Amino acid sequence: MSILRRLNDIKDLPTLPEIAIKVQQIIYSDGGDAAKLAKLVQQDPTLTAKILQLANSSFYGTANRISSIPMAITRLGFNEIGNIIIATSVIKKLSQRSKYLDYTQFWKHALTAAHMVDITAKISADNFSVEQRQALYLSGLLHDIGILIYDQFFHEEFKAIIEYAVKNEISYIEAEAAVAPKESHAAVGAALLEIWKLDSMIINGVRFHHAPEKSSANLKVIPYAVHLSEYILCNSGIGSFEGLINPNGINVLNDLKISADKLPTYLAEAQKEVEKSDLIIAISKSEPNLLLKTV
């Protein structure tokens, strides 16, 4: 039986944290409701402690200590706090020890990609709809989730791909295409998101992030945005597990309506996010009794 068919039969298949769904709904609702976001976070003491630890870290350079979630939202920004909550809840839910996969490196790549995909709407000359902007961050964060599913539930198949890559001295993405051409991590990831019943734009962004040109015309903007972040990150070493990404003649900038003079700003944002991702990962994995300390 194929991996995609076996996926539905896994009893302990992870689910997307409920708070991630609720937070996304709040931050992209009309007008945004900071009070509602703060109330939701404060219902979880552990999450509250994690957010305050991050808000008081040296990364944000805050002069005065932040002692409440409303203060953190005011100081760091509504969307920033929302995305941090989504990221920390997802990392906590989907991380585990692995013989083959470096989860710290994996999430570093995913977090940076999520931010880069999210800012695509800001640097593009195109007008992104509310629904598209809502899909961007999660599409970036979850674009490689199929790799986690391979690692956690299909060990032999994952091992076969890695051993093929090592034996033939090729990248993971090339080995995957040779060993499992119809069940790539993109296809497996998209299948999982379908089980989670996520928005079709997010599913489409994950399914076609390595081949955005194959996406249907009305849904192509998300996979093109994810592909751009993937191309830059993998080819700069932030996501080296997959190896180098070949552009294959795809004109991503043209399809996203991004002028070349916007790229320096885009890359600077990416570098900043790499630094922040280390902090988010550390806090996501930290124990509750350590959370009240300031970084």
C-alpha cells in the first residue's frame, strides 16, 4: 500500500494545534483584535511565559521589561506575536528525536521560510487578498512537513531515500525524485494538510512549492512565494538537508511581480529572521520551570 493511502490509517498522526488555528483567525480578521489575542494567550500560562521570555530577549532590544501579553503585543506588534504563537505551538507539537533529521536545522529553515513567504505580499506589486495573506505564513512554516511525516512514520522509506542520496552523492531532493517520484515530501505534506482540512491555498502552496508552474493559475501565487524562499534558503545553506534548488527556468520574480531592486530588502529580512529563529526554537523546546528567566 502506498504512503499516501497509509497516511489515513495512522492512529497517532499529529494534528495542527488548535491555538494555531485560532490565532491565525484572529490576526487576519477584519481590523484585528489585540484584546482577543491577549485573552486567548493568557488562558495558557506556559505559552504566556514563553511569549514574555521572547519579548524580553535581547533580540528585540526592549528598554523596559515587558510583564504582560498586552504589553508584548503593543511593543512587538500584533502580527509578530501572532506568528510567534503559531510557530511555537507547531514546533512543540511536531518535534521529536530523530536518527536522520536535525530538527533544529529543520525548524530554522521552516521559520525563516515562513517569514520570507509572509513578507512577499509587502514587496510584491500585486495586491494580495486577505485569504492569500492568511495562507502565506502557514504555507511557509509547513512547506516541508512531509519530511517530518517520512521521518516519524515511514522510517524504512525515509532511510531508503537518504541511503540512495549518500550512495549516489546527490541531494535529498534528487534522491526523493528517484526513489519516490509520486510520493515526494511535498505530496505527503499536502495530503496531511488535507486531512487537517486546511485552506486549499495552503495545501496548494505545500504541494507545489518545488514546482509552482504546475499549480492552477488562480492558486499559483502561494507556491511561487514558497518556492522563492526555498530557492534562496536552500542555495544559501539554510535548509541544506534538501540540497541546492534548480530554478528550472521558472521566473519567480516575474510571477510574483517583485522588482529586482526589492531583493536586498528581502534578503536582509531573511538574515534577521535566521537570528530570531534560533531563539524561537530554544524557547519552544524549553521546560515550563525555566520560562520565567529572561534571555
